[in-house]
Amino acid sequence: IMADTQIFQVDYFFWSKMTMIGPIIIPLFFIFLTLSFFNIKVKRLNKVLLSFPTLILLFLVPTELYVKSVEMKAWGPETLHGNFMWVFNLYFISYFILSLLILVKRSKAIENKIQKLQIKYLFVSILAITFFGMLFSDVLPIFGISRFIMYGPALSIILTLTIALLILKHRLFDIK
């Protein structure tokens, strides 16, 4: 959102890089959220190992490996991906698939209808938001359509609001 409000190309370039921070952190948090939901205990070493790729990707945000450049077009600034974006995409997809597999596997053992419904809402919202986020931020730019790239990071806000709604309205995690 900050990138899309910038007038100068240099500012847009900076904020385009900074928008990578949220999408890098979210998959790790989602794994921990999933593990927490099912009360799965994870050893400290495994937590560090899960966090290590995230830390490396965060360290590389200021470089041009994710966002190579910004070109000003008639419709607005166009963000061009760097050569390392495929690594981020692999990380993002892998962590979300791992989380969704845990959700599906553990939900089969749950007999409580309310918890099953909570998991269903969580699963569908995560799947839909991840699909559209990847479509706008990663797939379309590969085909030269980067006009919608600004909607990808905004979907992370929608994801956060969706989980907050699930917590408040449907008592996800039994939080009252």
C-alpha cells in the first residue's frame, strides 16, 4: 500500500522491496499458528530450523534479488521481479502446503463439529487468499501483467482480518 502511494520512482522502488517483508513472515507464522491450534509440541531446534529460511529471505529484502527495478508506465509504476523471486515462491508455497497438510491430517481426528467448522473456515480462507495473492503478485507478472501486483500485499491484510474474524465470531482457538 505504501508503494502504491509514492510519487517518486526511488520511493516506489524502496517500498516495493519492503512489501516483501509481510509475505516472507506470514508462511512461518501460519505454520506456528497451525501447530498451536492442534497443541503440537515442537522442539526448539525444529523451530529454529523452520525459522532459518525465513530469516535468510528477510536478510535479502534490501537487495535487488526480489524486486529488480521499477519502470514508470502510463498507468503507473511497474515492478519487475528479480532473479531470486522463484526461491521466495518455492518457500511460500512449501510452507503453506505444509501448514495445510497439517490442518487436513489433524482435522480428520477431530470429532467436535464446531472445531471442524473452524478448520474448514480457516482452510478455505487461507487457500483462497493464498491463491489470489500468488496470482496477482507472482503468476501474472511472469506473463508480463504486473498491473495488479499491488493487490497481492493487500491480501495479507485481508488474511489477517479473516483470521481475526474467525477468532472473534467463530471462537477459533477458543479465544473469547
